[in-house]
Amino acid sequence: MKVSGMMGEIEQTIGRYLNLEISGRPCRIYFEQAGAGIPLVCLHTAGSDATQYRHLLSDAGILDRFQVIAFDMPGHGKSLPPSGYHDEEYILTTELYTETIRIFCAALDLENPVIMGCSMGGRIVLHLAEAYPAEFRAVIGIEASDYQEPWYDRDWLNRPDVHGGEVCAALISGLVAPQSPDEYRWETLWGYLSSGPGIFKGDLHFYRADSDYRDRVARIDTEKCPVYLMTGEYDFSCTPEDTLRTAEKIGIEAIIMKELGHFPMSENPDHFRTYLMPVLAEIAKA
Amino acid sequence: MLNRLSDLVNGDADLVRRGQYLTATFIIGIGDTDWLIEIREGQVATVQPEPALMTPSQFSIRASENAWREFWQPVPLPGFHDIFAMTKSGDATVEGDFQPFMANLRYFKDLLAAPRGQI
């Protein structure tokens, strides 16, 4: 959905900054929004930013029913890290991540938003559905599971003799499906190439060390907060097996997506929407 | 199987440019056969099958012949599309000094993928 100007096209997406306090520290959060209707808050993956949702933010078939909102976590994208970041190691926890999302939604006065997150964003939505079902209309976990065994040494992601952006991007490049268009593959990788030092590693603390929800996902009441899980067949980080195991515990059907990897919404947006649209239609109908 | 590796890498000017600060020696193991690969400033200088025992190298990447065949398919199946997918599943191993490997990870991934659809 674009507006034509004299010399180019202006997208309808509007980017703004929201100043609020998270864990007692002032934060300036960048977010983008478009559309009107049911709020749909989108959570980016570890070590990247909300640009991953730019395609959803200009999808006329979604914007006519949903107010799509995507924000950069502190230290990601255009959201600065909080003052004092230079004297500490960035570590994301379940508690900090949860507070960030809930405060963001409250500050924007969002009424029963749908929360959709990918990867670590897909992990945290399981916690939100279990702990705060009354606050959310539904949650969508893309590349989501209740737990994953750590499978490599995270220290490589932030050390002076290895370029952080280069190694983070090269590491996750294999999580993009071979069928995804080159243009969007490299757009997805740019999020990692350009991320701040130690940010991916700090996010992965949450993902690998502080979000073991194996004993908790069975407690999710999907009558109160419906859960949708969608995972790409080429994702070897959160594997289809991880998602199927999680879905079984919750008592729902998982959607395993052909020819997609760990970043469906940004690596192959047209293909992803064929899986997403029925889910959004069901949520809108309920 | 890696006889054409030099041509495939050295003929890719952009890959050589990205590796211009890299000089390293490593092993690609295909089943029981080791191939010693010497990189000089981004170019594949030598490809030597079955090097003598204890020939110095910095690290090794090994998988079965079948795993590499799957990896080098034009469109590999899930699980065989990336070296880390293969190491996570146990289909491949990476051992030795990880620093040159991780510091030049895109280069090495591109080098390993160069034979894709070619052999």
C-alpha cells in the first residue's frame, strides 16, 4: 500500500518513538505501524530488528483488518540501548522481555492485542499465553518451541578477533531456506550484519538459558488465549520436531511450512503469507 | 570429488575478494578420504587428496560421502542445506582451531557450497 509522490512512493507505514521506563530505566522505543483494526504486535528475532516485518506492514490484505505494530527491542534497530549500556553485559531474560512487551502494549493502550513473535519472539509468546492469557486475544509463535538444547558456544558471537556482525549473519545464513529469493535472504541477513555488538549473544541468553518452558506449556489454556505455531521445514534451530512436540503438549496442531526457514516473514514474505492469512482470518473471526 | 574446487573458488572474483585477508590450511573429509585445502589470500592454492599423516592443518570439516552428496545437491533437502545443520544433527564434524573458521565463516560456507550442483 503506497502513496505516489512526484518523485517516488511513500509507504503508509509510520515510524515513531515511544519513551517509557523498562525495569526502572528510561528507554526510547522505535516502532512502526500501519492499518486499522485488531492490534497485531510483532516481535523480531534475536539479534535483529523489526524491519523483518516490513512486508506485513505494507500488506493491504492484512491492514484492512489489523493494526500491525512492530517495535525494536532496546539495543536493536533504531531503539537505543538504555543509558549505561557501555558498562554492562547485555543479557535478556524472560522477566525483562515480558516486561518490555507488556509495558509497550500498555503504553499504546492496545486492547487485547494479538502477539506474533518469531524465534525468541515465538518462545516468549508461549510464556505470555500461559501467564497473562487475559491480556492477549491470541498468540502466534513463528519458529517457536518450549525449549532447545544449546548447540554451539555463544562466545563466538562477541569477541574482538571475530567481526560480530559478519559472524552472526554467516552463522544464521543457513537458517534461511534455499528456495527463498536472494533479495530477501540478504535483507534478512542485513539485520544481523548491522546489529550492535553482543546484542545477538545477549538475546540468546534468554533463548538458550532462561526460557525452559517444557514444564509450563501444557498449562496454557487455549480457550482463554488461542495459540498458533508455524515453523519452516528448513529451520534446524527451532526444528519442526521441536514445534510439533510443543504443540502436542499444548493440545493444538502445528503448521509446518514447506520451503521456508527460520525467518518466514522476511526471507520469503509472499510464500509465508499463504500460511499466515488463514491463521489471521481465524483470529479475526473469533 | 574436490578436483574442481580451485576453479570454482578462484573463478569467483567476489568470493576471492572477501577472502583476501585469509591464508589458512584445513581439511575437508569426505568419508574416509581427507583433502588438504590451502588458501592463500582468498585463493585456493592447493587441493591435495590424502595428505601424509600429521600434515599440519588448522581445522577439519568432515562428513560421510552421502552427506556431502546431499549437501551439494542443487537444492539440498532440509538438514543438508548448511554445514551447521549437519554438525547439529551429527552428520558432520568441525574440529580444530575455530578462530580462522569463525572469523571467515561466510567465506568458508561459500567455499563449501561452491561445488553445489557442479559435481
